[in-house]
Amino acid sequence: MPAVGDLLRKINPWNKGKCCTLTASLMIALTMPQGAAAPPPPPPISTGTATLLIALYALSYFVPFYLSPTTRPSPTLSRDAPSVIRARVRSVTLSSLLCTAFTYVVLSRAGTAGTSEAITPREALHLLGLWPAALWDSCRVLFLTALLFLGPLFSYFIVERGWAEWMRLAPVKEVWDEWTTWRNIIAGPITEEILFRTASIPLMLLSRSPLHRTIFLTPVLFGLAHVHHFYEFRLTTPRVPASAALLRSLFQLGYTTLFGAYATFLFLRTGSLVAVCAVHAFCNCMGLPQVWGRVEPPEFDEPVAVPVMAGGDTGGGLANGSGRPSILWTVAYYVLLVAGAVLWWRKLWVLSESENALVPSSAFSRV
């Protein structure tokens, strides 16, 4: 597997004439003929150093939770308590900003390969995904991700009549009225993406680490940063068997790691923090798709089955004689779920392509 730096010699600059000094210098150094007198210098930092820094970043994200009684959970204090959420958000915001600042210093002081020139502030901000914002690219990858959720979107907006909630802007109000929703949709995605993408990925690029390691190693650390929920879950629900709690945590580790790999891929493809924050927030909104069972409004077995926000008959025109939603809703859901996954795969490269990419498209064909 070639190193990222080795692949930069084939890069097409995202802005002709404005290619960053780091990229240009790496291309010069890495295209030097074999047998030349001066081989390219080693990367500014090693892969091991980059990995160690990212691991320390991950620890700085959640370890402070257990250092203060205001953020430390207990049998009588849930992580969902507003006071705990506020204190934890302050903690992770500070950690994320400090880690990003440290990475910026590392980038700024690292001489580029083959030259004595330093990375300019603009180039460092680009590697951090902070400039340009790439709003259009963010919309494209958000649409790409939504394809994976065609089935759940259909279930929410049509079967459960979620459109009525949006007509009243109820979900938007909930973000600002409910502390847990604000944490899950706003604070969590932003701080996690700042730390695990903005502060972490440039270190792997600077070390010229193999691309597969960049995509799949940092998400493992991202997933492990959620394992502490096992302790919190056991603390607040002691009656749940330890084996069940462990399986729950392993499952969470699996899907958070998988999402982390996807977010890292998008970050490398778009070079945009805004893009991965938007995708992260959207995925937190949607949750995991339903992959078995019937699709129906949760209120259908109540004596009066009326959706909370919509009003009226839950089954609409597609209900059977007992008032239970028709099986056609379920058929449509799974058809859309599969179709969306196929469309996502076919459009993955097209919709994630960006002039601001941190890594050229040719690199991914060799992963």
C-alpha cells in the first residue's frame, strides 16, 4: 500500500496555480529519479507519532468527564441531566479547540519535504478543513448520505406523517428546547468532527501514512472514545446483565467506527469540516435504519391511533380493515432502502468529488 505522500506526485492541484506549498514540495521530492544524490527527506512526523497524538486527543475528549463531579455520572446523576450536558459540552469544546490549535502549530512548524519553506497559514487551514468552507460540496455529500436513508425518510415523512411536524417546525424547536437533542445533533457532531477529523487527519497526512491506515485507524480511536458509555450504562442501569451491556457497547463500537471511516473518507474527498459535521448531524437524526419487521406508525395499536403531530387516521388510504397500516408501507420501505443503498454506491465518487480534496481520486483506487 503506497503512502499518501507517494500518491501526491500524481495529484491534480485543486486550484491550478494555487496548489499548496506542501503538495508541490512533496511532488518534487517524491518524483526525484532513483539514484539521485539527495533522496527525499523523511516526513515531518512519523506515523507512530501521529497515532500517539490522535490517541491522546481521544483521551482528552472523554477523560475530563470523570475528573469533575459536575460531569461524572453516578447512580443518581444521568449523563442526560441538563447540568451534566452543559458541563460536558464546555469540556469537549475546550478539548477540541486546544487539539486543533496544537495540530495547527505542528503544521505551521513542519518544513515541507525537499524545501525549507514552511506551510502557510492558508495551507494549514485547508489541511484542517476550515478553508474554504465548501458549502456546495457539503450539500452534495449530505444528499449522498440521504440516499442511504431513503427508506427511513419515507417511513418518517409518509408513514409516520413527519411532514406535519416540519410544517410546524417542531424538530427545529426541539433542538433548542431539549438538551439531549441539542447535544446529539449540534454539540456532539461539531466537537467530535473537530477533534477526530480537523485535528487528527492532517497529522496522518503529514506523516505520509498509508491511506487505508488514515481511513480505518483514526475511526477505531473514534469508536473507542465511545466505549466509556459501557461504564456509564452499567452505573445507571445496574440491573441489566453485564453481558447485555457489553454487547451493546461492542455494537456501538462497531457502528461508530464504521461511521468514522465514512466521515474520514468524506473529509479527505471534500476537505471540508462543514461537510462532515452536516453528515454527522444528519446520521444522528436518523439513527440506524430498520432492517427487519413491519413499518408502521408507533401509535397504531392504541385505542385511538392518531399521530401526535399529524392528526387523523394513521393508515390513511392504505390501512386494512383492522386499522393496521397496509403491508404496502413495509414493501415500499424495503424497496426504497435497497434502492437507496444502490444509488449511494453508484454516486459515491461523483457526489463526493471536490476541487478542495485533500487526497487525489487516484489514491483511492489503490486502497
